[in-house]
Amino acid sequence: MSCSLSHTDSEVEALVQKLIDEDNGRQNAILDLALQFENSYTAKDDLRKVYEKCNDISQESRALIDSFLKESFDKDYELNLSMYGKAAKLEKLKDAKLAWLLDKYYYRSQESVEEQAMNSKAREEKIRQKQADDDYQSSD
């Protein structure tokens, strides 16, 4: 039974690159969401500070509003930090995929080029040696 999954070097390389591109998209979406949470907690904190200065609102109402906005601020702040943490994890995942890709296809291909060059030089040396041996034997 033949495998229907990609398995040639170029297909695997394209697949890994596609996964890296998808990770980039997810990372950008997470960073956009983190920015929204940052904007939200900043706005809530600013609103809380404005309510603190309002003298025509009862102390009890101000305390309730302050408590609500503070809790909401804290949740948004935690979510903001979490989003940045997830974006950082995605960055590490992308780096690992890229390192694998480079190791598998770039560095190894460089090694094979170098190996081919060394093998070619070794073959050339063997040919020269054989010619030298043949020339020596024919001069006898």
C-alpha cells in the first residue's frame, strides 16, 4: 500500500514552510488580540481614575464601580499577559520548525555538496595515481 502523505524532500519542505506560515498567522492574530486586551484594560483603568474624581456620585456607588472596573482591569491584564505568552510559545515553535527545516534540507544538502566535492577529489586522485602507475609500468 502506498503512502498518500507528502514524502519527497520538496514536499516535506513545502509542508513545514506552510506550517510556519500558518503559525505566523496565528501569532499575528494572538498579538492583535493581546493588543485589544491591552487597550481594554487601559481604558478601564482610565475610566476608574475618572470615577474616582467624581464627587457627585455616592461613595458606595464609586466603590462598586471601582471594584467592578478593577476586577475587569485585572482579568484583561491577565489575558493580555497570557496572549503574549502564547505568542512567545508560537515563536519558539516556529523557530524549532525552521531549525529542523534548515538542518534537514539546508545544512545536510551543504554537507552532501561538500561530500560530493571530496568524493570527486578522491576519484580524481585515484585516476591520477592509476595514470602514474600505468605510466611507470609502461616505461619499464
